Amino acid sequence: MNPVEVWEGPNFLFGKGRKGTIEVLCHQFKVEVLQPLTCEHGEMISTSRIRKLLEIGNYQQAEKLLGEECLPSFKAVKI
């Protein structure tokens, strides 16, 4: 990959020990920082938050934060 530019959120970290920062990316790419998305209660919507909701089985809230029906639907099959 040879990205022309990179868009990330303000809390983005990467690499071993999450030591890579947006400033590090700026040395290699054009970088734009997006403002965080928030829900109707003003809480930040993040991938970490959505992963936690999925881990505890709160699919409805995760789907609501994602903004559309994007989770796979499962059909029970009798064996």
C-alpha cells in the first residue's frame, strides 16, 4: 500500500506498545484528524466501545452506534 493521505481520530495510536502517534504518521503521510463522533448522550463512539458492546452481547446498542443494520443475522438451525 502507498496511501496518499491518512485520516484518523484524535486518540489514534498504533504499533508495538501503541507507541506510534499521529505525529509519527505526519513524517510519512498527509494526515487529517477527524473530530470524534458522539452519540445522542454526548459519549464518544469508538471501535473499542463497539467491541465491548459486542463482547457483552449488546448487539442492539452496537448496531445503533454504527448507524445501520450491519451485523450479521443468525438463523437457528435444528440439528
